[in-house]
Amino acid sequence: MTVRVLLADEQALIRTSFRALIESEPDLEVAGEAATGDEAVMLARSSRADVVLMNIRMPGTDGLAATRAISADEGVTGVRVLILTALEADEYVLRALRAGASGILGMGVELSDLLRAIRLVADGEALLSPSATKALISHFLATPDLTGISAPELRRLTEREREVFVLVAAGLSNDLIAERLRISRSTAKTHVNHIMTKLGVRGRAQLVAIAYQTGFVRHPGPDSSPRMNA
């Protein structure tokens, strides 16, 4: 399956560089280029893109507003947005996730990691840079009631879904979840999709926010993995 990528950045030089990188990969192709947020929204609807590689800083409608418009458009529910930004502060990470972004990476990301992120996001997974993850966790640990999900609502999850939820909060991919729980990758993906449906969210990154916001998992330290609260 070929993943179609829409490039949304105001700088033509950056779009050209990304085009060359993406077109060097046999399973990726460029679906179009947008120099403004409005163009990104329009092309997301018409280009049959799978992933929009979106810069936050865009003229007119910025990347966050464009992401929100794409995520809210029922006609492009299969299009996922990967934010590429130099602004990985708490405020921007939170706003990007609430806008519906499936991933956030810093501008200094390695090219191989960028290609991997595009593939993961296209496959329905989420990916955050280490600094974005740290910002997300610290923000939701410190700020109450931003997700709209309460702890009692998590009781709708089955025992297996709760196990999967903890691993999603740890940032594990479907492959790693499957390996950890000794289930198939498709089964892991199905569990993640069921969790998102039950909680009314569209992206795995938002699940991470909910896990910490509700206290479903705790983060005991920088070198420890998230754990389910009793």
C-alpha cells in the first residue's frame, strides 16, 4: 500500500526537500503541496492524501487551525495530521493534540525518524517526540479536567482494553503491544480502536492525555514506565 503525503509548509524550499525525501521511498508518494493553512484544508479534501505533514507556522489560517478543520471534516476522516514544529512547549503540544493531530515532531528530527513517523501515523498510530511527550505529561499532571473524560467513564473498558490503554500511555506501538500481551498485531489494533470509540477520541495521542489527566496511570519517574493506578 502506498501512503500519500500532503506537504503543508509556507517555505517552498522545505516542501521541495520533503518531496525529494518522500519520493525516494517506494511506499510513499506526494499527494500535493500547500503553502497556506487554507490550501492544506482544501487539498486534504481533494488530494486523497493519507497523511498531512503540517507546519504550525503558516500564513493566514495557521497549522493548528488547519488541523482542527481537517479533523472535524467528516469527508476526510481517514486523513491524519503529523505536526512538524520548532514549538514543542506545553501550550503548543496541548493545542495540537486537542486540534486532532496524530503526531508531533520537532524540526530537528532525523530524516529516518520522519519517514517512520509518516508510516506509523498513516497506520493509525500516534507518535510524539520525547520533548513533546514530556510536555504533554507534565501539563496534564498539573492541570485538571481538560480532556472532558472522567475516571468513572473508563469503567466501560474491558480488562484487556485497560491493559492495552496502559501500554498506549507508555507510547508503545501496536507491534510492541502485541508482543507484550502475546496477541496478534491486528488484535492489538482492534483493542486500541475500541478504546478510542468508547472514549470518543480520534487519536492515540489523545489517549495518552486522557490516561494521565484522569489518573488512570501514574508516572513514577523519568526512568520508569507508566503504571495503572489501583
